Amino acid sequence: MRPAAASLRPHDSTELRSRIAELGPWFHNIDLGGGTTTAPEHFLGDYPSFKFETFAHVLPEDLTGKTVLDIGCNAGFYSVEMKRRGAARVVGIDSDDRYLAQARLASEALGFKGSSSATCRSTTWPPWANGSTS
């Protein structure tokens, strides 16, 4: 049985890298600490970190106590960044279950699982695509 990601320690980097590979390919390169990233060979380089750096200054540095919604969260890069800024709760939604699994792993590996962050939700859009008429 595989250990829960939240219990991963720096010496478990082999296990974490294995889990990252299982969920690949990754579109977001997320720094999980200890020299472990999710997409070090990304074709766009350190994406989306280099993009985030261009507009990070317009976001509040301190999100303590705030709730953040990350629509189209992909693997959760921006969710992680909002949590790093102190958001009490981050909810990421995406229509791709693999991206949500990636976001969950990143959140857990960073120790955010028990802190109400990266609550990942699957979506179906448009609403009638699942047979609903409302």
C-alpha cells in the first residue's frame, strides 16, 4: 500500500517522483520542495511560474483567512500559490479528472491537505452535457 502523500518526507522523494510520473504528463511545473518538481522538462520551461511572476504583484501578498476559487485549476499551480500566500481555503475546479488528481497530489505533498486547501472538484460544462435540463 502506498503512503498518503501528506506523510511523504524528504527521504521519500523516490516515492513522490514515482507518483508524479504515474499522473503525467503535467502541464504545470510545481515546486514540491526538496528539488522535486512536477514538470522539469516542460516545453515552455518553468511554466506557469514565469507567467505568474509577471502579474503576482497585483495580487494581495497576504490572503490570510480568505477563500479562493481557482476555476480551470489544471494541476493547481495557482491554487498552491494562493495557499502559500496564506489563503485559509482554496477550491480548485476543473473538468479533467487527471488534472484534479495532480492538484490533489501537489497539495498533499506540500502539506496542505489537512488545511482545507485544494478542495478539487470535477465539473461538467455545459450543465446539460450530463443530461440535466436545468
